[in-house]
Amino acid sequence: MPLAVALIVLVVGSLIFHFMSPWYFTDLASNWSQIDTTIDITFWVTGFVFVAVNLFMAYAIIKYRNKDGAKADYDPENAKLEWILTVVTTIGVAAMLAPGLFVWAKFVNVPDDAIEIEANGQQWHWSYRLPGDDGQFGNVNGKLITNDNPFGMDADDPLGQDDVLVTSPEVHIPINVPVKFNLRSKDVLHDFAVAQFRVKMDLVPGMETYLWLTPTKLGTYELLCEELCGIGHHTMRGAVVVDEQADFDAWVDSYPTYAETQAAAAGNAAVGAAQYAVCAACHGQNGEGQKALNAPKLAGQSAWYLKSQIKNYQNGLRGARDDDPLGKTMAPMARTLATDAAINNVIAHIQTLPDNPAPSTVTGVESNGAKMYAICAYCHGKEGQGIQAMNAPRLAGMTDWYLANQIKNFKAGIRGEHPTDYYGKQMGFMAKAMQDEQAVNDLVAYINSL
Amino acid sequence: MAYVSIADRDHEIEHHDPQTFITKYIWSQDHKVIAIQYGLTAIFVGLIALALSVMMRLQLGFPDSFSFITPESYYQFVTMHGMIMVIYLLTALFLGGFGNYLIPLMCGSRDMVFPYMNMLSYWVYLLSVIILLISFFVPGGATGAGWTLYPPQAIAPGTPGIELGIILMLASLAVFIVAFTMGGLNYVTTVLQARCRGMTLMRLPLSVWGIFMATILGLLAFPALLVSAIMMLLDKTILTSFFMPAMISAGEQLSHTGGSPVLFQHLFWFFGHPEVYIVALPAFGIVSDILSTHARKNIFGYRMMVWAILAIGGLSFIVWAHHMYVSGMNPYFGFFFATTTLIIAVPTALKVYNWVLTLWQGNIHLRVPMLFAIGFIFTFIHGGLTGIFLGNVVVDLPLSDTYFVVAHFHMVMGVSPVLVVFGAIYHWFPKMTGKMYNETLGKWHFWMTFFGTYSIYLPMHYLGFLGVPRRYFSMGTTDFMPESAHTLNTSITISAIFVAVTQLIFLYNMIVSLRSGKKSDPNPWGAATLEWQTPDNPPKHGNWGHHLPEVHRWAYDYSVPGYPDDFIPQNVPASAEAPAGRDHGIHH
């Protein structure tokens, strides 16, 4: 008897949970309302079966529970009943399958007027490529991928010269235009998934896959990797921004074509030396850093990282928060470098400065730090040398007190919380997993030993 | 030469009783001892996997609170939990455990056809378990590739355990498959060749049918896993490129070129989907027998149940790519695999109807095994229906790789079979040990496990609807996840810990009942199947004393009209029954 009651309670409770649940599908932001309709049909059919069969079972348990002197019926088969149940079940299954296949046919066949965007996955970042004015993608080849050619572009292919290269995890698409995403991976499996769009697809190295959708609502939608891709899987995030057409066009124009990236002039160290005078006041004549002024060592840090951080300061990704007074002093300094050329020049000068290891100031238990560093090594390298392809800066030989401060900033959310600081957010995930200040010191002490 | 069945040659065969402790309990060739060896080993590794699941739930429920849970260890917990539960617990327990124990007893045989190979099967299985457990302690630790071991990530930098963990994992799987094959050939041959006189195939209890069909599936499916494990081992150790395409790692080119990651997925799921039914079919069979016995009523639609087992087994080989709708395989496959997948729902639904109709007009005794059996029907209906969501290719698009998938397969392949395992252990405990378990503790165990698991997995489906991805070490701030979703995760973790702790009641009950439980009646449930008709309880080596039983009826003669008892054992001759005998128990 309690069992029958329990079954009834669970059935009713499940229904209540279903209808009261605040956790349900996100608001749809694409054309795939038919997927939602198929889900609704499936809910009605399966919901009916769930309620009917379980309540019938509960009723049977109440009615036919053991009583003194009771004897069960002897009823081995009932061909007619079994046939009826078979036919009814088949009809129910067909009612769910038929609309499903109809919608799938739409998903498989991409509309002719769809624009194409290539989404690239790698551990643990997104980047994108657009076909440019000619509407055609140039050849790419994984074997050509280097730090200077992260997309593996074939330099000899004329179709590729106007391809627009987006080295950011954020991609924009125009509203009410069908968009086909061509999906490629540089390393392992990934998956392109935006909850509000409903559709998703794996990225597979060595082949190209696709999905398509027509965005129907303006907004920024979080892009998640949903195929396990290693220890940074949960940090592999990006964004799809649905724009008006004009905003989309402007966004495309803000990124360089492949030809433009090739033509970009290298920085001029001699010119940069003059501009560096401003920096030297805090960071030191030789870029060695000054703890008293809270200025980290610059010499020996990789050019791409210095450039990205100067840009972050300029764009408010760093140094814009009241709880980050030190960052706030850097932000206006960064803004004095008005052009890309100016940034390149200063960095070219910094590259000429002598790279002497910064003195150790943080003490901790190296062996504890070594265990923790195993995770860091996936991106920053076993020697802490930094890996450009992983968007991970050099750690070893740099100012350790600064490193410790930044880990604490990431942990506290002072750094890495800006909505477009995608790489900072990744580091935030890692820093938050560290338990306390002692753990940070142990880790930094180990990095000092590298 | 004319074929003479083993049963007819029984008097010519000499039966040796094992003499020493070692041959009786360690290097035993007795199927019942081997069954218990299999069962205890499987439960032991299952407890390890249970502990691993608690650790991963701790991270999900209370992120960033435990310094010993790093992304590396988290993915190692996830991987080893899944692999142990599916292969080393459920497969081993249902086939090596229950298969070994029940087949000879239910078929009326003295033992498995190849007892020595049966013994080897267990020891090779134990070796595979040891190799698996060693992988926790090697440099780099166990593999963290996820239980599906998808390449390239399983053997590429960025994944824990690519040093030795993955090698030991693959080696352990290969060894397990050797063990399974030795056992499996035995089970199939025994069912086909060693049934006692009168035991026609259509008189076999459904437990045997389920285990028999599951074993055939295993013998056909595991080779696909074996070749994928061997090819991946080669990719890993001598840098072949079966599954490894040209790829970059940390900015460097690896030396692989031309392999296909999707090929691995086809091979894996060609094994992996039948594997679901390797676990499910024995559960289907066992639950049928428990329901019939404790409802004192024949199983409804026996022939339909047998045909459904065969149909499900056959269909299970042509649905595998429904695990791969978003894998990047040719999307036109979706039409075929969605159709076959939803077709398989029909025989499966019929089995559920027949279980419920078995209860109808029964005389239901709600003893502990029956509670678990009915609990199974409820959770299996739930898990089966959510399977229809995922099997229907477009509905899978938003739900694939989310917590909906995790909730679905735990409901259908975790909770449901485990409820059957518990039900079966309680049901046959008096036969295996000669002792009775504590009924009150058994009921507590059921209620806490049943409600506890439902409170884990019902809400988890809704995280999936919301779009929360599975296999995330932590969610952090995700813009579509409300704060309440994190609270829900915490409550799921609390339920999971509750369920894990609850299993101590089961262990306590088993140990105490084994030592000081009441002596059991040889047939406490009044069951009609042969294993309850043995001359000794528990049955001795050789099972049947001097004479093999002879079967005269099907396994479900319960509450036959006009017969004084409410059951007629299978070995009771037709003439002993008052009114007209019912051979197959089927009205013509």
C-alpha cells in the first residue's frame, strides 16, 4: 500500500515539478521553433504514457495486494490486448518521429542564401574566419598552422587574401539572415553550442562539419564547447552577438583581412625607445620592474601578450574597476599609445631590453606548488615559458610578487570578469580553484624554481 | 554420430567433488562459487565507482571548495566512475554473477559446460580489474578522457592520464573482453546444450532468456571495442594514425596524419549501444521472474516477452549512431538511426505493459525483492521515455551533451538495473546463503534508495533542458544559468551523498544476515523455477544430487485453478496436477 501511494506521489510530484520548474528551455533566439514544437509533442505523448502506466500500476497494486485467502488469476496471454497495445504504441511513436524527421530534413539542407562563417576550435579557444568580399574562403591547411599563421592560411591562394580573420572568441552575426557555420578543429573534438539557438554540432579535426540557423533576436549569447576537450573544457567559452546588419558590417570591418595581417609593419625599436621613456618611470629603464611602484617586469615577456594587455587597458578590460587602483594607474598610460604602430614600436623596444630573471620575493612550499602547477603547465608550458597558441603568457623569471597579485585578482574577480575578457575569464576559472593565499604562494614559489 | 544431450549422458559422467579449501573456494570450478567471486569483485569495484561519483558531485555541488579536486582529478573521477559502473560492475555482475549462478540452476544442469574455462574467466576478469585499479597510481594517474575515450583527446596533450593511464585502461578493457568471451561462450553453450530433460527453450525462465540474449550481444559487440582499443593503443604507443588526424598541440604539429576520430565513435558505439542491452536484458529477465513469483501470477504474455527480448537484441545492433547525431557524421544518417531507435521503443514498451499486466489480477506480496522490481518499472518507464527525446534526432540537438543525457542514462542504465540487482540479491539471497536477510532493513534500503535516486535524477533533466553542459568541471558564471540552478546542483549533490550512505544499510544487512540471519526455507517465496527445487539449500557442487531434474511445464505455473498450492514447480509431472495439465501454460 505505501508503495502504491509512493508511486502516485511521485507521478503527481513529477508533474508539479515539471510545471513549476524555473529551469526550462531558454527563450528561443533562432528560427528553430519547430524543434521546440517537436519537444512539446514528445512531452505530451511521453507524459501521457508516464502518468497512465504508473497510475494503472499503482491501482493494480492497491486492488490486487495480497489478502488472506486471495488467489491470483491464471491468465497467460491475451493476443487481442497485446495487438491493441502494439498498434497504439506504434501510432504514438510515429506521431513523435514524423515531425522530428521533417524538421531534421530542414536542418540538413542549408538555405541557398545563407552567409557562411567558419568557426575554429582549439584547446581552449574559439576563432572565426569570414570569406571576405569575394564570398569565397581561401584554402587552409592544418600543416601550415604556426604562431604567425594561426588559421593555417595558404599564402598562395588568391581566394584567401580577403578572408577576414577574427582572433577573438566573440563572433557577430546579422539578425534575420540565415547563417551557416562551417566548423573546424585544430586539435581535438569540440562542440559549437548556443543554448538559445537550440542547434549544436561537433568540430572534428581533419574534416569540416556545419550547422545553420537564422537568428531572430538581438543580443549576446554565450557560446559553449560541449564536447569534452581536456582539462580546460569548461573554460572554452565564447559569444555569438546578434547584430543589426549595419553593426554587423562595422564589426566585420574592424578585423583585418589575411592580406592586411601579412602587410602589417613590424615595430620600430628606435622610435619605440623614445615612447618607452614614459614607461621607464615605473617599469624601470631596462623593463626590469619595480616592486615599490607596483610595476611588473616587462623585459622578456612575449610581444603578443604585451600587445594584448595594452589593448585590454585601452578598452577597459583591465584597469577600469574601482577595486583595482593599480590597474587604474596603468590604464591612462596605455591610452597614450594612440595607434597600433605606436604599440608595436614600444614593444619592439622592450624586446631589445636585457632579460634577467627577476629576484624571488615570494616564499612557499615548492613541492606543493609543483603539484598545482601540473594544471598550469597545460597552457603556460612545463617550464613556464608561455605558449602563444594557448594565449598563455610567460611566467618563469618574471616578477613573482606581481604574479601572486594577479592570481589573487583573478580569484577575487577583480581581473577576468569583464564580459568581453574571454581569456581572463578562463584564468579566473583556474584561480578560483585555488584554496587560499598559502596555495598561491606555494605555486609562485614553484614557478620561481623553473 | 547421433547427438546425445548432456542431460541424457549424466549417468555416464563422473562428478568429482572438490576436496580442499583452495579448490572449493579459490580455484573453484563450481559455477555458484565463481558467480559469488564475480559478484563480490564487481560490488567491490562498484563501491569504488560510487565513491568517485560522490567526489565529482562534491565539486559540482560545492565548486572550488575542495583542494583535492582539481580539473585533472575531476575528469579522472568522471571517467573511471563511468567505465567501472558500465563494464566492471554491471556487465560483470549481471553476466559473470547472475548469469553464472542462475543459468545452470535454472536450466537444470550440473554446472557450466566448460567449468575450467569458467574459472579462468573469473581470474582473467580479476586481472583486468587489477590493471584498471593500478592506473590510479601510475605517474600521471588514471585517464581522464571520459568513459567514451574519444580520440584524439583521449591520447592527446591536455587530457589527464595520457602517459600511462590510458594505456592501462585500454589494456584492461582488452583483458576484460578476453574474460568475458570465455564466460560468454560458456553461458551460451550451457543454455543451448546442457538443459535438463523437458526444458525446451520456450519453457526457460525469462531470466535465462535475458542473460542468454545479452551474452550473445556481448559476444558480437565486444570485438568492436577490442579492435578500437587495440588500434588506439597503437596510435598511442607507436604513433599510428587509425583515429588520429593531423593536429596541433600547444602550437606544435603532432606527427599523426589521416586518421578518423569519427571512425572510433562508430566502432565504440557499435559496441556501446548493444552494451546498454547487455545490461538491460538480464535486468528485464530477472525482473520478470521476480514480479511473477511475488505476484503469484504467471508472467503475462510469455511468448511476446521472449520475442521482445530477441527483437530488442537484434535491433540494438542498428541503432548505435543515435549516440552520434551531433558528432559530425554524415547528417543523412540521422534519418535512419532516428527511425530504428524509435522502432525499438515498441518492443520495449510491450515489455513494460506485460510487467504491469502481470500485476493485474495478481496476489501481490510486497516483499523486498518485489519493492525493488516495481521500483524498477517506475524508473525504467521514466528512463525509457526520456530516451525517446534523445532518440528523435532533432530533439537531441538541444539536449545532446547536456545534463539531460546524464540524467537519462543514469535513470535507464544506472538506477534501473541497480534496482534489479538489489531486488535479485534479496530474492536469491536465501538460495545462495541458506539464510534470510533482515526484511525491515531491506525495506529501508529500498525506500531510501528509490526516493533518493529519483531526487537526484528528476531535477537533473531540467538542468539539461536549460542547456547546462555535462562534463564541466565548474560552471562559473554562465549567462543563461540562474543562481537557482547552482542551488539545484547543491541539492542534487546532497541527495547523491544520501543515496551513497544509504548503501551501507545494504552492506550491513548482507554481512549480518550472512553471519546470523535466520535459516531460510529452501523455497521461501514458493517459486516455480528449478533453482528453488534443489535437494540441498544452498545447492551443493553438482546441484542436483544423484538425479538431474526433469521438467514438465513452463516456469510460471502460479495460481493454477484447481491446484491446491498457488504454484507448481517446473519439475512436477503433469499427472500430479489435479485438473488438465497445462504444458506451456498457454491456452490454445
